[in-house]
Amino acid sequence: RRYRVYGYTLPTDETGSITIGALYFADLTELYQVHDEYIRSRPVVSLVVVDNYDELTRNMSEAAISGLNARLNNTIMKWAQEYHGLLRRLEKNRFLLIFEKRDLKHMRETKFSLLEQIHEITAPSGLAASISFGIGVDGATFEEGFEFASLSIEMALSRGGDQAVVKDRTNFHFFGGRTKETD
């Protein structure tokens, strides 16, 4: 339980040598539970980009590109479903993912497992796919969350990709980034 405690003292005689004290305990447990649930359910806007999409699809037939796209989509969608997120493809190599803040903790604990799962998808040339996350947290509006996510994805790609970057109001936090850059 969580309480807010108020105190009050009164002198009981004219000399002030004897005082009576009273404590008031205001039970704020339910208020804090609602507040905590509000914070946990805040939307987090993120962008997912397949870093090396052009290299993966180079010299591939349309049928092979379609099969590669299906594998990429299925892997990303299956991972997003774990978090009950809303996933939409924006471009051939870019996705928008919206989920609740409560799920970000688990993503961090698993070190954004999709970064490793996506490496299992390879092109016929043997090149493994890689992705980057740009995640915007604590935006006052969806627009601000999207701005944070855009800054994060730019930061991830400028650092070589294959990583997740979380941007909140003040800092960037980096996860992953273990594959070697290709020329």
C-alpha cells in the first residue's frame, strides 16, 4: 500500500510543554496503480529498417525477392506479435512498429532478439540480413515519438546498422551492433 502522511501538532497547555500530535494517512494506492498503469501503457513509436535490403536483393529474380520479402515480413511480424504491437510496412525495407512501454523492458532484457533472428535469413549469395531499430520513448505526442524514432534510426544507420537505438527525451541508448560492415 502507498500512503501520503500528514502531521499536525497542537499545544495542550499554555506553556506549550505538552503537545498532541496527529498523523493522517491518506491511502493513495489505487491512484498510484492507475498512474503506474498509465505510464506502462504509454505508446512507443519505433521504426524497423532492413539495413542491407538492396545488397540482399541484388541480382535476384522477382520471385526470389518475393520469397525473401515474405521471410523478412514473417520473422518481423512473429516477433512483433510477442509484444502485441501494431506493425505496418511503410516501404520495401522500412516498418512502423507501435507497442506499449511495458514491453520495452522485456525487449531490452532479451537484447532485441530480432536482431539475431533476422540473421538467419540469407540471400542466395550467402549475405545475412540485418536490421536496425529506431525507438522513440516518452514523446508527449505520437508526432514527437516518431521524431525520436527517426533520430534513433538515423543514429543506428550512421553507426553501421544492425542495432537498436532507444531515444528518450534526453539520451540515446544503444543495443547490438555486432555484425561487420560490408563494402
